[in-house]
Amino acid sequence: MLFYAHLSTTNQDLDAQTDALTAAGAERSFSERMSGAMAERPELDKMLDQPPAHCKENCRL
């Protein structure tokens, strides 16, 4: 399981969310802190480029 978190302010904290998702089985996390007005989200793009766990070859989300 993968997860993505986007924070738009510096006073927001990922720790509780990350801990809960890791406990639920998340294998990898992608997160970024930037304005919600930004159209480009490099970490989201990285996550979407990951093949699903059940995929053996030539798979994409």
C-alpha cells in the first residue's frame, strides 16, 4: 500500500498520519509541503508512477 500526503502550511505535522498508515500496512509514503495552488506535485507524480503491488509486468495505475 502506498500513501500520499500534501500539507500546505508549515505548522501541519505528518507524524500521526504517517504512524497510523504505517501501522495499517503502508509500505511507502510520499509527502510534500507546498501551496495548494501549485499545479505540479512531484511526490504525487512519483507515487502514481509506481506499479500496483499485484502487477507483474507492464502495469500502471
